[in-house]
Amino acid sequence: MEEDKWVYEIGKDGFAVVFPLIGLAISGGIAIALALANNPAVFFMSLFALFMLVMTLMVLYRQFIMKFLVGKNGFYHKTRPGNGHYYRYSELDKAWTAFGGGTNALYFYYQLPGESPVRFFYNLMDDEAVEYMLSKFRSFHPELEEENEDWDYEENCI
């Protein structure tokens, strides 16, 4: 892994934590004010503040724990502390992207020989990095067809 220089870092958007933090600060402040005023609505506002706390923690987890680093020879994928692994493009059996139908989600899949596919969610702003990985994978596996590579965006969908 040390010999590879990272070209892209997928899923790192420092701005993503701002909105949950703002929501947490506002809802928490209102919940405290309602509690001090002995207002019965404090219960509902506290539930919303708890929800915003969970959302903030999820975003922070994704920012600081999960990693997907893309290099010239391979990529590094970590989903929780201690399980990160570096994969060379030549080691992979398959790699493809998919559009998650009703959820409007983008997924990158990779599969090692004899193992089940691994799915990784990515944002549209990381599409260039994913295309870079797919092109590197195809350079090691020219015999494979581009299966499920791109999704078509229908402009007339509501």
C-alpha cells in the first residue's frame, strides 16, 4: 500500500457534517428552552434533537472511520476500525457500478475470486474517481465486457 500514491479519496465531504450539526444545535437549543419553560412539547423536540444527534454521529463516522482511497495500482477500503484492506486491480475478479433504482443511490461493486461482491455507496461528485478505478480495472482485464457500467438518467422522470 505504501508504494501507491492516492489519486482520489471517495466519500470525503467536510461540508456534509455542517447541516446535521446546525440541526442538532437548533433542535437541542429549542428542547432546552422548552424544558426550562416546562412546556410539554419538549418531548417531541427532544426526539428530533436525538434524531439529529444520530445523524451527526453517522456523518462523523463516515468522515473519520470509513475510507475509500483510490490509487494507480489499487484501492484501499475500510468500513470500520481495523478492517481496512488494500486491493490491487489485478486481484479483482469483477468491478462494476450500479444505480439503486428507487433509492437514487450510486454503488460501486467489486468482487474477489471466489468471494461475494462488496458494495460501496458513492456520491455523484465521486463519479470521476469511480470511472478512474473502472478504467484501471479494465486495463488489467480487457477480456471482460463493461457490464452494468453506467446508468442512464431519464430527464422526464418525476
